[in-house]
Amino acid sequence: MTTARLPLFPLNAVLFPGLVLPLNVFEERYRAMMRELLAIDEDEPRRFVVVAIRDGRETAPTATGMPGTIAAAAPVERGPADGFGPDPIQNFHRVGCVADAAKIRERADGSFEVLATGTTRVRLLSVDANGPFLTAEVEDLPENPEDQDGDDSTAEEAGALAEGVLRAFRGYQKRLAGANERSLTTGADLPDDPSVVSYLVAAAAVLDVPAKQRLLQAPDTATRLREELALLRKETAVIRHLPSLPAIDLTRAPTHPN
């Protein structure tokens, strides 16, 4: 498998391929990461790896999302592994997602506004803290390795599962957002690719980080779709018996994984 060494951005969130990740970067170790990415020619991909934190925590005001008004914050001086223990890789989930930063804008105070998109899944092989920020050696994690053998039956199964997941997701959305809300999966919004469906639903469903992580690291699209179908049916049944619905608007929420 192809391996690479890339900057590592741990978050209390899961990024999926094809999904957008907006970031506000305040902490100095991640500012250093963004400065290095900006040094890459703009015609080349500016890639880093997003990995979900298993233990530990984000220890400074770096956050997802781009609020309209941002208070100035002084850089926080922390070591690259601060908050993640003596062996950082033990505190991260081993499967993450490569992010391609299409937009990196430095503000007057030295913080950064970043807009990245998830591209491919990777597996962490090692983490290096000998630098201004964490880096990781990663290997590509193919989405559907069985497709390389020309297994048409697997693709057909994934397609059928995707249709079932979209139907279940419609019902799930309506239970959460109200029957009059426009569904994310109606009409022209329907994706055709089962892998795209699996990642879209995984990102949009209201699930905790461990559940989203299990979906990210599913060995193939069909397995992920089967797990999603079971989850959606379970969650919809639970919501049906709640005395009131949570105030969640999936149809207009930003398309980042938080």
C-alpha cells in the first residue's frame, strides 16, 4: 500500500471523504502547520490528516466552524503532543481521513481560517512529535478492495443497500426535523454512488464520535451501509417514542462532520 508522512490534526470529531471541514485555527502548533501548508505551491494539494481523539482532549481554542465574528486570541504555546500523553498514537483512533485545504486564510492576529475537504481514508502507522506539530506516517485504506477483483455482485449489493439506507434516512430526518421539512435526500439531491451515500449519511446522522468512527473504518461500503441501516432503524424507533423532538435541523446544517 502507498504510505506518506503528513501533518496530523487531532479533533474531537470524525471527517469523512467528500465532506467539508471548516476550521478556526488559534493554537500555535496548528498555526505552524498552516504556515507550512501555505508554503506549498497553490497548484499542489495542501494535505493533512484529521484523526478523531480516542483519549485526551483538544487543549486550546482551535475549533471547527467559522463564526462571523471571532475574538482575538493570543497564540497558545504548547508542545506538539501536549494533551495526548507520552505516546500520542495510543490516544487516537487508527483510521483517519486526509483533508485537502482548498482555502487557508491568515488573519491579522496570526490565526487561520481554513476550509478543507475530506478525500481518502488512511490508517495511522506511527506518530512523530519531533517538530512544531504532530506528523503521522499513514497508509492508504482502500474503500472497496474487493472491487479490484471485478466482483459485480458486491457492487450490486452496495447499490441495493444504498437505496434502503436513503429511504431509512428520509424517515429519520422527518422524525428529527418534522414532516414538513425538505429532506436532504429528495429529488436531484440523491447521490448515485453507494460510497458517497454511505459517507453522507454517516456525517449527517446525529451520532457520537465512537459510532461515527466505526462507520469510517468499516472495511467496505456494503458493510458501512448495513451498519447505517441498522442504526437508522434503531434511532428512528427511539425518536418515535420520545415525548418531544430534539431541536436539530439536519437539512440546513453545515456539511462538516460535527
